[in-house]
Amino acid sequence: MNVEEALVIFRANPRDREAWEGIATGVYEPLLLHVASLLVGFRVAAGETAADVVHAVLLNFLSRAPNVELKSADDLLRYLRRSCRNLLIDKYRHEKNSEQLLNYLSLRFGNAFPSETELYRSIFLSEIIDLLPKNCGEMLRLYVTEELSPAEMAEREGASPSAFYSRWSRCIQKAKEIFLQKKGRFKR
């Protein structure tokens, strides 16, 4: 069954496993190549692979398929390619935001307190961590104290990378907001 035929059957019955298999196997390789070429231009988390991105997009499509209006296999491939690109853009933006906070902490404390960098960083982070919701504080603590990457923390929790990454990004954003509030109070 080609992708065009599978799409017709799948639109009529989104629970048809053979139709889904026809779609997934028909679009997987072209999407994989597309995402691999996009990854060159995006800086996303280390360990992020084209297969991870394609997998996340296909799962997302599977859950949204009944609400997506596609008339042909070409429409489907365009939709999935655009979804892959959008996912990478979103991950890049979140990663860029979290990197800003972590880079700031590393650079500022290193320059300000060269002989006692770790002591002052730990004091500062404990202040931020104490103000975060418990689960966010624990994630940030693991990141800093055990130097675990977000992928390693997801693996440790047994969570999917995409589900964990969403939580991680929200936690980093909360930490950044707290940091900026504290920074504003100390400005004169």
C-alpha cells in the first residue's frame, strides 16, 4: 500500500493499523533526511537525533490526524516537514533561553569570584531553587550538582525526552524569571 492509498483509508478510519503503518513507513525516510539536514542549522540538546524529532512529530500527528485536513500524500509530507521544522525551532528557542541563564551563572560567578566560584554559585542557586516549585528545584539541583544533562535526567525518570523537555523548559523559564526579579531588587 502506498502513502496515498494509506492516507485515504486512514482518513476514513484513523484506527486502521495497516493504513497507519503505510503512512509511517512511507514518510519516515524522507522526514528523517529532511530533519537531518535541518539539524545542521539548529543547536538543540546534545543527543537529539533526527529519529527523535521524526518520532515526536509522527506521534503528534497520530493524535491530531482526525482534525488535520490533508488531501494528498504531498500535503501530508508538507505538513509533517513543517511540523518537524516547527518542533526544531521551538526546541532551539527553549534551549537558547535555558542556555542564557546557565551561561550567565557560569560566566558571572567565574569572573566575580574567581577563587570561590563554586561557593557563591551554590549559594545563589540554592536561593533560586528554594523559590522554585519542588519538582523544578529538584531538576535544577540535579543539573547543577550531578551535572546531568536533560536527556540523562529524562532517562533516569523513565520519561520520554519530549515530555521531560517541556517540563525542563518551563522550569528554566521560572528560574530565569526569579533570577531577573532578584537581579532587579539589587540594582541601584
